[in-house]
Amino acid sequence: MLGSLPAGVALAVAAALAFGAYLFGYKLAVAHLPATVYVAANELAALGWYTLIAAATWPAGEPLVPPGFGLRDGLLITGVGLAAGAATLVSVRAFKLGEVSYVAPLNKLVPVFVLPLELVLLSERLGPLQLGGVLVATAAIYVANYEGGGLLAPFRRAAAYTPARLALAGAVLFAVADVGTRAALSTTALTPQAVALATFVGVTVVSLPLALPRARVDDLREALPELVALAALFAVAVHLTVLAFDAAPASVVSPVVNTQAVVAVVLGGVLLGERGFGRRLLAAALAVAGVALIAVG
């Protein structure tokens, strides 16, 4: 199935599956750790994994820092790392406080914020079918989160519920990071691997000072196998994502990658017996329709 999709979309679908499994694994295995400690530990371990991935996939002859890389490019990459770091910290805190089936759809409303940012900042253009696919994929996330009480009930719930507010704040920050990633890949000569490595370093720099005062060696040692496994899955998902952003606009890639919310809620419904599973299946069908529209557009 993935082989029949355009390269950027196929990579984004694979990333969505990997990220969905990662979110479920976090909630199942290591959500007891403080959010800052988990983020710092995960990013450090994932940086190690991704260094191996980058070494194995680095394009022949490409330097780590290309000629002509200037201050503006450096500021862009730094901004992407800082935005991704803040987004990760806020989002992990939301998942720690709330149920994965509730937080994931809100946190993955990233396409809603990516589209206007990309249209304004990068002058991207979408065809009618692609725009329809973005809207349908976003609707899938909305349906996965809808719990009755009127059309605007999810938004009223978001205004009053701390995990929802954190999830939405994370979505805004991830949108900034997504658009910045696409800008870095399209306006600099950096390889996708270099952009991913810089992002890992940026998130680590943001999270590590916050994590050190709360870190306990015994807790980390006990959770080490789960941390290492999740970090490997996370590194693979990030690699797939940056390759997707290198192949297609963020307004196309971001909605597809963020259908990971549907993967997470389906896993939660099947394996954890979380409520609203039928509604989650409807959301999954809408997500598939959105991916199809984006692919044929």
C-alpha cells in the first residue's frame, strides 16, 4: 500500500505509525517518570540511536555543515530546536496528566496551525484535493476527540482542562517546529540527517537543565530497557519524518504524520479498553480518506 503513494506521503504514513506506537508505549511503560526527566533521557538516548542512523544513511560526499552556512541559517536551526524542545516538554506533560485517547487528538491538531504558517511564510500552494485532504485529516483528529455536548464542546473542554491546554500549546509549538524544519530543508544545503541531529541537540539543551534537579538514578536504572527501546522507535520515527519533510511541503506531511493520534487511540482502545472506541474507528476511516486525497492531489 505504501509503495503506491508519493514518496513524501508514504514516509509520513510510516512515521505516523511509528509515532503512534511510541506514544502508546510511553503511556504504558514510562509515564510515571517526571516529564522533564523522561524528555531529557529519551532525547539523549535517541540522539545516540540517531547518530547510528545518520551514519548509515548519510548522502555520500555531503558535509555536516555545508559551505555558505551562515548566521541566518544557524538561527533558523536553533529556533527549530528550541521550538521542538518546548513542544516536546509541554506535550509529554499533557500525556502524563491526561489519557492518551483524549490528549493525542488535541496534541496532533498541528496541521491546523501549520497550514496558515506555511502559506504566509513559505508561499506554498495547495491544490483543491490536497486542501480537502488536510481538512479531512484534521476532521479525523476532531472526531477522535469529540465526546458529545455540542459542536464546540471539545473547545470548551480544552479551555477548562489542563491536559487539553497543554496539548494545544504543544500543537502550536510543533507547528512552528514543522514549518521551521521544512524551511531549513528547502532554504539551506543541510541534509535531512543534519537537521534531525540539530533538533535532537536542541531538545536536549532545552530539557536537560530542567531534568537534572528531578532525576533519580534508581528510577532511571529501573526504566532503562523501556527508555532505550522507546528511544530507538522515536529515532526511527524522526528519521522518517525529516525525509518526508524533505520530499513534500509541511502542509502535506504534517497532517499525515499527525494521524499518529489515531494510531495511539486505536491502540488504547484495543489494548487498554479505553472508551469511545467506535468513534476512534470512524476517525481512523477519515484519516485514511485524508491521506488518499493528499496523495492524489
